[in-house]
Amino acid sequence: MNLKSLGIIIFVTFILLTSGCSDNSTDTPDTIENSGISEVSNTDSPDAVDNSTPEIDYRQQMRDFVTGISTYSKQKNPDFIIIPQNGQELLTSGGGSDDPTAQDYIAAIDGVGREDLFFGYDDGNMATKEEDTEYLASLLDVARDNGVVVLVTDYCWTKSYVDASYRENADRGYIALAVDSRDLDTIPAYPAKPFNVNSNDIHSLSDAENFLYIINPEEYGSKEEFLQSLRGTDYDVILIDLFYDDVSLTSDDIASLKTKSNGGSRLVIAYMSIGEAEDYRYYWDDSWSVGSPDWLEAENPYWEGNYKVRYWEEEWQNVIYGNEDAYLDMILNVGFDGVYLDIIDAFEYFEN
């Protein structure tokens, strides 16, 4: 064989060998599967689209919502008070009392509200199980130890239970109210005077030694009757609804409540639910239904007319604050000293 023939053979052999090393784009799915290589999308391609839904941190979203409310309101009134009710797991990064504190969230709030700590967790006028009390108190202690005022509402009316509620809460450094109706529609008859009654001027939440929580005034025959009953009390803090019979209270109404019967000044705080939409509120649109708007979720089976909301959605947050028609802005405009935020624990609904 001459050199020319040998060269031709080598060249042909080279072509045959390299023809089996073509680009992966010519492989069929069966070829990939049989080779043991997993089929994956080419995420390095500029044309690739990630269709996965990002995981939502529901707890952080609620922290951010509350923090946004705080920042906005304190820009308008630096002394405005922010009190989220329940959902104390938000106070720490992991939800446990031994976890690192959520410092930005704690810095944004002035107090925390807690229902059922010693009485009412399972039913009204029943002692809360000790293990539940200790769990909740361990988180409330985080708030207290970080300068956040703790307001506890216990649901009980037997006098010995009422006395125990005030005593146990005071021992822990919390401010308590024992109420005889979960509807929050009455001023407690016992004790006749607020626990730790005083004639001090109350300028901040940390000055307070007692509070009244009454957001359902339907037992009163008129707005004036309701307001007059509040004026006749000596509570340091009053938590009420912005509305009476679907009509907003006025700045004069709120101003008239800021003096205790004994002459000392007090704080007037507005209730506002941010974790549910309520179909009896001014903002409700009769065309709404579950899923329309898309942030409106299922109705609360325990509270007719209350609907879970995707509280992190901008459209819902615009209902709550940031414009002249928003709920918080109405509260600010009539002179409330702060806001008491309810359904903070809505994150549990979405986690579960």
C-alpha cells in the first residue's frame, strides 16, 4: 500500500469516528433517558422562562404589612401607636421564644394585644390550659423585654376568675382587661372601677395601667349614649371602632373621649382588621365574591361576612392605607392616637 492510499484510509476512519460525537440537540428523549442523564431545562438560555411559583413567606409578608402601616402612619404622626393583636410568633424570626428577635418588626410596633391568655382560649369563662398559657406568655415576654407593651384580653366573668386574670397578668408585667362578652359590646361591670385606676395623664402606651376594649356598640341606643358611657369611665386607653352604625366618628367625637372622668388625659385607639375583609365595611363592593377580586379568599366559618385575604397583595393593602379613601387614613384624619390591628395571625390560614 502506498502512502497516498494509507492517507485516504486514515481520513475516512477519522470522519467515521467523529460522526458519532454530534451535538446533543440531535439526541432523542429516548437517547437521553437510556443514557442515564436527567432531562433538565436549559436555564442558561436567555430565552428560558421560569414558570415555577415563588414560595411566599407568609409570616414575613405580615411583618412587612404591619411595618408599612407603621412607617406610613408615623410619617404623618410620629406619636401614632401601632398594636398588632395575636400572632406573637412574628416577634421572632423562627416563631419560638428562643429564636432571634425580628428587630425591624419589633421596632415598628408599640404594643401587642393577646386574647385568652389566662381565660377563654377554649371557651368563655374557662381557664386556659397551662401549657397554652406558658407558650403564649413566653412569646409575650419577648415583647415585654424589648420594650413593647403587652395588652391582654381575658374572657371571663366569675369574680374569682376576673381577680385572677388581673393578678396573673400584673405579675408578668402585662396590662389586662377581663371582659364578660366575646362580642366586646359592654363595659365590664366588675370591678366597678378599672384595675389600677389612676388620674395620671397618659401620653404614651407605656404610661397606661389599664384599658377598655369595646368595638361593638350595638347595645347602645344612639351614638351619643355610647360616647357618653365612655366619657364616664377612667380607663387609661380606650379601643373602639372608627364607625358607629356604619357612620364614621368625627374628630370632635374622638377629642371628647380623650379625657378620663377623673380629669386625666387618655389615649383613644381605633380597631382595624387587616387580615380579613368584612362585608359590612364601607370599602366592601357588592360585586365581590370569593376569588373576585383575586385576593379575596374563603369566608371565615366562625364569623359570617368576614373573608380571608391575600394580605400581601397591593390591591388589598391599598384598601387599608396610603390614599385618602383608605381605612387607616380615615382613622388618622379624625384624630385617633393609634390603631389596633386584628387578624395578624392570618398567616396561619395560608401556612395550613
